[in-house]
Amino acid sequence: MKPIHWFAPKNCRLASVLILFTSVVLFPVLAYSSEAEKGFGQVTIRTPDGHEIDFYKESYALIIGVSHYSGGWPKLRGVERDVAELSLVLKNQGFHVVVVKDPTYDQLVDSFSSFINQYGLEPDNRLLFYFSGHGYTATQSYGGEMGYIVPSDAPDPEKDLTGFLRKAIDMQQVEVFAKRIQSRHALFIFDSCFSGSIFSVSRAMPQNISYKIAQPVRQFITSGSADEKVPDESVFLQLLILGISGDGDLNGDGYVTGTELGSFLQDSVINCTHSSQHPQFGKIRHLNLSRGDFVFVLKDKSRETQHSETAAGQIDAWKMKLKKGSAKEKSPVVPLPSF
């Protein structure tokens, strides 16, 4: 182990950050979904007394995948498949989906800012952000740990630490983005080993759906803790898709909340990986942004789209794979040399 005076890193693959964000093409690396149906992102909930309330005006998902790196990081072959599978499921859930492939640092930062400016200022929008690529967790000079998203042009920190710090996006930046959003609900999901320093881990749930959906929230889900490796082909993604498709409805009320999804993933991933991976979930450490709960509405048969049949077949296949225990056979991504 080489001594580092102020920066003791722990490397891991950050395979997915799901932040609930927006969708529009601003760079050549952005690809729109032409299949999203206008108005389909509008969400109506039914209160316990039978009244229907139009809550989410539109639903947007920004999905970022980084599989090819120019700075010495290993290629992630499973990222493109993960992005395609999740995109299909989110379209079926009513999200307008935009895919960003292999963004550089500047493109990644600009995409966050531009999406928030165009879609995150509408209070009734629902926003989701997903990042699939490498991640990095490090102990800072002043103590504590910090997680980083690694864009395609970030160098290997062992060879160029200063360059890495200039290019990587730390979670404090993500927290700033989260607070700039004016939309009521935003969810960030990380399929990665990751430090939960910007959110408080909790299993508490509001009592009813009306309260959950009415209050603002910024939620985070990670697939593992900072000292764990996430495989390139991740069981977390498979369970994430199962969760938002209905398996995460823990109380059977027809809705999957962000808290229910986090609880479902925590229990299921630990079980399927034989306790080698421990997801964390919680809400931002901010009084006014931690009271509500992001909500997925399980659709009626009348709202099925052309994606439904394909998505249902994939879900059945994933269930069979998990039942057979194939998750434990997945090999981890090649790690960077230790410091």
C-alpha cells in the first residue's frame, strides 16, 4: 500500500445513479426517446376516501451510461445493456426518457444544469436520474468520506490524482443540484458501493399515500456501502426493475414509494448476493426536503403500452434467474490497483 498523505481512496463501480430528473437533448451524446407518449407522464392518485388527484404533471428520466473511458478506467461492458433495459421499463412507467452516452465532465455537468433549468423548475414534475458507470469513494484530508461519479474523461486517480479531482463529480455537487430542483419529488439511485454522507439512512415511512405524495422530497438509493464492490452485471438493476414494476409495493396499496423501493432492494439484494452487498437508502439531510416520498403508480390494464408485453417477459426472466441463484455467479468489475 502506497501512503497517501490526505486522500485514501476506496474504488468501486458506480453502476447506476438513479436521480429523478428530466429529459431533453442538449449535446450530441444525448439521445431522445421518440416513443414517449405526450401526456402519459401525468400521474393521478386515489385517496383513501376515493377521490382522484392529478399530482405529477409530467415524468422525466435522465439515464446516463458510461462504458468507455479514456483515462485508464476499465471498460464496463454491462452498462449499455443496463441502460437499455431500464429505459424500457421507465417508458412503460410513463417517463419521458433521455439517454446520455459516455459524457465527458463538461457534458455531464451541463446536462444536470440544463435539465434542471428546463424541467426541474416545474413544481408538479417528477424527476429521475440514473447514472451507470464507475464510482469512487475517498477519505478526505479533513476526515469523512466522499463519493464521486466518474465521467468518461476522468483519469485514473493512482496515476493523476489532481486530474481526477478536477474531472470527477463529487456528491456535494449532486446535493447542490438536488437543492436547485423546484419539482416536488426527485429520486437519485446509485447501483454502486457508495458513501451515504449526503443523506440520512432511514426506514421510516409516512402513514398514508396522500401525505407521501404531497410533501417535497429528495431521495437516494445506493446498491452497496463504500467498502463493497458492485459487479458489472448487477443483480441490483434486476431487482430495481422488479421493484418499480410492482414487487416493491410492500403494503399492497397499488403504489411503490421511494422508501418502499429502498426497503425492498435492501432486503432482496442482501439475500440474493448472500450478504456481500448492502444497499442503503434515505433522504437528503434537509428538513423541508425530507418529508415526502417519491411515488411510482402501478398502472391499470387500460394504460398498458406497446412496451408492456416485452417488459413483462423480461421481468419473468429476471425472476427465474434470481430464483436459480444466478446472481452469486456474477464476477465483479476489475478494480483499480490499491493505494
